[in-house]
Amino acid sequence: MTVALIPGSFDPFHNGHLEVVERAGRLFDDVVVATLRNPQKAEPLFSLAEREEMLKEALAHLPNVRIVSVSKLVVDVAHDVGASAIVKGLRAVSDFENELQMAQMNRQLSGIETLFIPTTSTSAFVASRLLREVARYGGDVSAFVPKVVALRLQEKFSK
């Protein structure tokens, strides 16, 4: 059985992320989506528990996908779930530079390979930080996120 790990902060999860998970789901027997706390990023908008719940709802239509939320090294998560590969989505060349360094480090630490899935041009400009900013100021992001995420963003910023 082939297992892929798709790690990310997913704060919030958007349609570009969804595209990568769906495509990985066609390539691997089992896909584990891991929402992580990234200490290099600002304070998250949603807690790990909130992100995990949104992921479960947004990915419920994919029978070979499961969700975990963790605060540890990605390679340790990959080992824990039996992943044969880490899958990362790429929007632009600038993503590749950072992701390549992480892939090389992860391979040195654990031997696990990283596979890159480029997003389609319809998702290439979508970024979680942009969505948070638009939603914070009352903009409609529903075209860029699963319905459950749009609702949670609306709730978060209507308070």
C-alpha cells in the first residue's frame, strides 16, 4: 500500500490545497493530510483543532484520505503514518525554491522522498495569507475555499 503525507498549516485550507489532495488521492492508496503548527509563521487564525475539523468536512468526499494534526517534524509524522512520500503543491517558481530546500533536508533526515504537484493556473494565485486578509476586511472568498471554510471565515470575522 502506498501512503502519501501532505503536510501544511492550512490556515485556512483553500481550493489549491484541495486540488493537490484530490490529485494525490488518485496516485496513492492512502493520503494523510497533516495540519501542523508552523513556528515560522505568525499566530494562526484557526487552532489546530479547528483546522482539523474543517479538513475533515472539506475532504469527507475522499474515502482514502485521513486527517491528523500534530506539532512535530514532518519526517517524524511521515514515519508515524507509514508514508512512502511527502507530497507538496507548487504554485510558482518561488514556492519551488523553499520547498526544494525542505525536500532535501527531509530526505537527509529520513530518506523519504518529496513529490511536487503543480497547481492549475486557476489556483496558482490563491494563498492562505491573502485569503485571511481579504476575509478580515469583509471580502468574499467563497470562490477560493471549500464551503465549510468560507462559513468558518465568515464566523471568525463577524465577531
